[in-house]
Amino acid sequence: MNRAPLRVMTVMGTRPDTIKMAPVVQALRAARPDVEPIVCVTAQHRELLDEVLALFGIVPDIDLDIMTKSQSLTDITTRVLIGMERALIEARPDVVLVHGDTTTSTAAALATFYQKIPVGHVEAGLRTSSIAEPFPEEANRRLTGVLTSFHFAPTARAKANLLAERTAHAYVVVTGNTVIDAFLATERRVRAGAVAVPALDGLDPGRPMIFVTAHRRENHEAMRDIARAVQTIAAFPERPQVLWPVHPSPQVAPVIHEVLDGIAGVRLVAPMGYAETVAAVAASAFVLTDSGGLQEEAPTLGKPVLVMRRETERPEGLEAGTLRLVGARYEDIVAETRRLLTDPAAYARMAQASNPYGDGRAAERIVASLLHVLRNGPAPPEFEAP
């Protein structure tokens, strides 16, 4: 192997992409001296980002600190482009890794392309049938894919999506999803008692707990229906408990609190840290969400996921049976939740389905793949879903 260290810059800016890139940063550090890692954060989401950095013990080498009050997508894009230009000229990495579908990732990939530095896309190849759903994530991931030289696909289907888009000339490898690496590592810390979980204090372990999250732009108009559905669910004779960390968005929080404040069985809490979220998923019977990451994380622990969306970029979970698309209509949410609470066979089919998204080794496959292509190291085997 060429002994010159491979200079790899990782770029992240939000809580979700930082969670998913943290295992990659750790794997890059573990690969020293063959690798020289460079961590760059844009701080698209400042406080949420800092919480995850602290959890995983990551201190950025470069912090663009772009966040402004009431920032638009255009604000984020232009500030990342300008900041990344300076960072890339100064650091001169051999390759830049971006993650998934954030505006940070797409803008950073474009800035990297302008500097004629190859881009590696972690969690590459996810697709829905509409470029507008989810917005702007679906457009972001497609645009990033066009600029990418090294595609790290979480599943075989994601790889097939990329090859169908004529990226066969580029390097495409199935690694599993790094979110499983992060989730399993954090769940081990939770089980070891290393994490305080105040949101769970006082909940009755003898009653089923449903973990709820909702925040996506396409669900803003449906938020009152979602809240009404949760109000109805809390009154079921099975006496479920609902734990809902409420997103602070002005399109979300006021509606949720108006409908659900004071409702018996419903606990509304402030946004939770990642470790506390992992603990809540572990303690739940199942998850009701419009999140992307939870669709992969919860099934790792055998937790069914009802997805409050019309589209998902994770069809493998639907096929495996770990996910069910229920949309955001009141009637559908209530009916599907009742089914899981009252039909043990239906619950078992979802809880016992195998998770097709990873085995906890995605990050090491990504690093080994880069060393294989750029430093003639051995090729790692691709991830195969169970």
C-alpha cells in the first residue's frame, strides 16, 4: 500500500448526518497512520449538532458556523459554498465525504467538485418516486449523486438505483448504513447505564409505550390530524403511553401543544438528545414517525415502525416487513396503531422481521473501500442483508 496518508475530509452540518457520519470519523481515526482524517462541520443546525459531537467525542478541525436566524435553503446553500471553498483550499484533502440528503451535503459536494477533488457519498442511492417528496431531501440526494465519484450504498437496492442512473463508471459499493453502527454503539451505552433518560421517568413499564416523532415539511398541514390521532390513541382501552419529543418548528409545536397538552397518557417533551432517543426507542412497543433514520434504527431492536408518509426512500423495510406506510390521515394512523396494539400476530410479523439496513460495520467498509481504491489496499466484501 502507498504509505502516504490518505487525507479524508468528512463534512456534516445537522444532527442526523452527524449521527450517521460519527462512526465514519471514528473508523478513519482507527485507520491512522494510513489515513489523516479532517473533520469539517458547517453547523447548519448549531445546538443540535453540538450535542451529537459531544456524545461521540468529536472535535471539528474546521467549523464554518453558518447558521443564521430564520435561514432559508438558499442561505444555507450559499454560505456552505463560500465556506467550503476556503476550507478546501486550506486543507487540500484527497477525498471529501458527505452524507445523505442534507443541504449541507449537496452544497459541500458542489464546492468540492469545483475544486476538482473527488466526492464520496455516504448513504448513496436512496430514492423515492417524486423529486418533491421528501422536500428538499430527495432533490438533494439526487443532485449529490451526480457530483459523486465514490458511492457508498446502504443496500443492494440503493446500488441498483445508482447503476440504473448510469453511474456504473463510478465506484459503487454496498456497505450497510452507518446509522446502524451509531445506533448499536449508543444502545450498548444505554444498556450499560451510561446515559440518563429523564423522559422515561415515571412511565409505567406494564403499559405499552409508543414513541412518536413528526416534523417533516410535507406534514405541516397534516399536523393537527396527527395530533388528533394521538389523542384518540391515548384513549384506547389498551392504555398506551405516548412519548413525543416535540419539534420546535412554529408549524409543529404550537399545533401539537394546543391539541395534546393535558391529555392523559401523552407526554410531550422537548427535543431529546440522541442517546436519550435511542433509550426511548428501546423502551417502546413500536414507533410512529415521519423520520427517515428511525425507519432503519428502530427495527434494529425489533421495534415495528408505522411511517406517517406517502413515500419512503427505504422500500427494503417495507419488503422486509419492519415498516408500514400509513400516511398522515387521522383515520389511517388510528386504524394501524390499533392493529398493532390489538393483533399480536400482526405485531410479531413486524417485530421479528430481519433488518436489511446494516450489521454495525458500515463505517469500516467505507474506510477500507477508500484505501482499496486510492491506496491499493485490499477490497472489503460488500454488505449482504440477512
